[in-house]
Amino acid sequence: MPEVRIMPCLDIKDGRIVKGVNFVSLQDAGDPVQAAQAYEQDGADELAFLDITATVEKRRTTLDVLQQVARTVDIPLTVGGGISSVSDAQRVLLAGADRVSVSSAAFRNPELIDDLARTLGSDRLVVAIDVDRSDVTASGYEVYIDGGRTATGVDALAWAQEAARRGAGMILPTSKACDGLKQGYDIPLIRLLKKNLSVPVVASGGAGALQHFLEAAQAGADILLAASVFHFGQIRISELKRYLEEHGIQVAGRP
């Protein structure tokens, strides 16, 4: 079994970390630079930096905050929000990102994935997919865009497979039904994607207890992403890594 990596997620709005429930009801969760430093010191393997309102506000990712975070930490940064072209992605990489994450722009223009993979390399490209459960798609999951605001009617598995075919090096699905509730990841979604994709899959949305991370790892997730449980001190990364190791999961690095 490959080593599982731990990735705290910094959802950024107006230069601050925010966290909500089901993608809404946002509350302040701290300073991104201080949080990034603390997470790296506690054993985080990577960080996600998502400018969560860039797309709906039709602007680019906030580069000044990203640069501050990138100067502070040495662990890889995956950055998303407002990236809709190769030049946008290159600016983000120059500001300190190691990978770029695209979502709504890639859905509206799938050829963007081809262009980014060809220019940057698949290993630097993540396609994030916001999904919700659905009775009208074959997989039981539907793609949402615009920060989870807009239903598309498109099957989430089919879109994930297309994204991987076009060159995405990683798929990051977030389940609207589970996001922020702290009742566990959407395990059937993780299993579905792992069964049908050959690229790494990130577990995202819903972690609230140590057991939830274990369940996601056992379902095949390559990276375990979480936000509020780390931001508000419910779970420490070092504690999480020890727990996973005690339950037979190989983790990257050591706490």
C-alpha cells in the first residue's frame, strides 16, 4: 500500500482562512501564514491553498497571500481558485505553488486540461470536482461548479475519467453532502473513483474524527485533506499520523 499523505486545506477569502458547512456559512479560521507554519511543524506533508471566491468573483488567485505562505513553508503547495488559463497557472507556480488545481474553468473548457498537462506536466495538475449525490446520474454523483453553487447534470465519475484521460495527474473530489459536517468522508465516492481511475485520489470533505481518516485511507485515498478539524485544534496532524500507523496505514514522513 502506498504511503498516505496528510494535506491541511487553507480555504482563503479576503486574505484569511475561512471554513463553512456544505460550502456556505463561512466563519473565520485564522491567519494562513501562521497556520501553514504550524501545520508544517506538526508533520503536514502538503498544503492546499484554495481561493474559494476567485471563480465566482471572476478574478485571479490572490498571489500576495500565496507568496507569503510559499516563503514560509517547504512542503508542497497545491493552489486553486480563479485559474482559467495556462498563463494563470504559470503565475501561480511562479508565486510558489508546486501544483495547480482547476475546477469550474476546466469543466467549462475541458481542453484547458490538455493545455495545462502539455505545458506544465500532469504531475503538476490537479482537477478538483465538487459533487453531490444524485438520482439522475449513472454513478449516483453529479458535478457542481462555481464553488458548488451550480448543478451541471453531468455524471461525476464520467467527468473524473475524462479529466484523467486529458492529463490530470490527480483528482480532488469534495462531497457537498459531507462538507463541513464532521460526520465522515463520502466513502462510497472515494471507492468509486479509486476503482475506476488510475491517478491518485484525494479524500476531501467531512472529516471530524480520527476514524474518518482511517476509513478514507482504507477506501484507497492517497491524500487525506481536511480543514476545520485542524484549524480549530480538534485533531493534530502528529496525533493523526500516530493513529493511522497504529491501525496499519503507512504514512508519509513521521510525526
